[in-house]
Amino acid sequence: MAQMTAPPRGRLSRRLVLAGGLAAAGGSAVGATGALRAADGPAKSVSLDMCTVSSIPDHSAAHGAMMTVGDVDYARNGFDPTAMLTDWETGSVSTLPDGRTLRTFEITAEDKEIEIAPGIIFPAWTYNGRVPGPTLRATEGDRLRIVFRNSGSHPHSMHFHGIHSARMDGIPGAGMVGPGEEFVYEFDARPFGCHLYHCHALPLKRHLHKGMYGAFIVDPDPARHPEHAEIASSRLLGSAENQHWQELVMVMNAFDTNFDGENEVYAANTVAHCYMKSPIRIVRSRPVRIYLVNVIEFDPINSFHLHANFFDYFDQGTTLTPTLKTVDLIIQCQAQRGILEFTYKDHETGLYMFHPHQSEFTELGWVGMFDVVEDVA
Ligand SMILES: [Cu+2]
């Protein structure tokens, strides 16, 4: 909170937004929140009331906590970042005449205001009312049918990072869906890996940063990978090998709350500091696998750093052997993603931090804790 000089009128600095969160304790964030709520468009004049953060009595305490004050109303949002970590949408499953599995997903785009930090409301565009959208999960070789309806106010699409025909690409002229319309995307689930989908309407960066993205995970089919069948099985959702793992999905995102082309709030799975306030429980003896996706706009690079430990990394998840071994930090550019694998089995129990090594992102919300616990019966 050292930077409390007034910014140019009409422009809200990123530091001051964090200050707004911290200032909530003093009740001075209300004016700022009101301004942010109305900011769906060109940046408007923003109240400088937040500068009263300097009146927080215990200045050093504010520095030490480095967290938002207050709670986000998850019930009102309709999604909870802790539940999102393991919320796999596997669709409705049926069998095609040729014996293959058909997975059908139903996705609806809708405009929705969401709370991304205590008192900070963002006018999002969503898939199925949540940001990130549902984590779609399939098995290599499945036939996928995605019924996409647009109940939003703007044209949207679903562009999948995967292998498919031009007609199914979700770009203008191929699967772009106007308000009130519907389109069915259909293609095979391949290659296996940790992918993503997002809207590809123009202007692209606006549709992306408004919240139109989600993880798209294709599990390897062990029968197709006899040389690494056991590893492939461990990634096949629901298999005995897979159930030993603790799998989590984290979509690293950020929000430009005043539409100045920069982000003010950063997170994994949308809510600033959510995994600081609710650490992610890890059973010590079980290995951990994170499906990590970076969808931030405006900042070219994001990263993930694990404290007190190292991990193996599978860039884009398309291999069964690591592309990086024994690292404690990886970087991801926009739309890059990958799989992290690690274990705390030889560590003492306790809280272990993770965050990007862009310190500014950490200060503005993207940081969390693993709570490593003894085995539970
Ligand atoms: Cu869109």
C-alpha cells in the first residue's frame, strides 16, 4: 500500500484495485465497487475513495496478509472454486452403431454478473453460467457432440484446441452462433492431452477475457499405448489406477475490471485468493496431478511455481513421458497448458504454497495453498 498517490482521473491503477479489496475492511470499497459494476464499456471515472486504504490502522498487517478482505458469495455466483477443481463434465454417454462411444455435451452461453473478489462484480459472458466454463472430459477416440446454444447478447462460438474439420472450428463462418441460435459441433476426441476451448468471436481478446473459456481434457486410451499402458490408465478417469491420484484442474485467468486493456484481478478458477482462504487438501500418500491451463489476456506470460517441492511436466499433456523433469516452475504463454505431477509423500504435513512467479499476479489474487494431511481412513 505504499503507492497511494492519486492516479490520473478516469484510470484505475491495478494497485488500487487490490487496495480496494483490502480497503473493504474499512468500508471504503463500496464506491469503487459501484464504479466497477458500471464499467462494461470504456473506462469511466472511478471514485478515488479507495485511496483511503492508507487509513487502515495496522499498515504492516495489511502488507503481511496480502489478501482480499471479506468473502465471495459462491451461492450467488453459482459456482465454487474448490468444487471446480474436481468437477469433470463427462457428458451423456451412448454407443454408436459401430460400437464407439458418443459423448454429448450441452453448453449454453449466457451473460452473467459474477463476483471475482469480495465486492468486485464483473459482467461476464459465460458457458453454462460459470467461469471458467465446465471442464469437458472425454477419452481418446470418443465421438464428441457438443450442442451449443447462445442465450447471450452477442455472437459466440466454441473453438476447440484439438483435431477436427474446418466446419467445426468455431470461427466466423464456421460454427459462429448468433443470439438465440444453436450449433452442433461434432468431432473425435484427439489427441489425448490437456487442451482448452474458447469463444472465437471478434474481437477475440474481449470475448476471451469476458470469461468464455474452459479446460478440455482428453484421457489417453490405454489400449492404444501398450508401451505405457499403466501410465495411460492412471490418466483414464475412473480407472483403478486413476483413483489413486488426486486430480485437479486449474484454469489461470484474469479480469480487466475497468476495461483499460490491463488486468486488475488474477486467479486460478476465477476468484482471487480463493485457495489461500480455502487451502486445497492433499492426502500425503497420494500423488497429485494438475491439469493447468492459462487463458489470461493482456499479459503474455503466466507461470506456476510450487513451494518446497519439484514436479514433472507434460507440455500440452500429449505425451506419456514428461517433457520436463524435476522442475519447480513452468511458464505458459496465452492458451498454453500442460499437466503437472508431484507428490508430498516424503514431506511433513502442513501448508505448501503455489503461485506464479510474476509477483504482481500473486499480489492481485493468483496464489494458493495445499494443505497436506495424513492419510484419512
Ligand atoms: Cu464470445
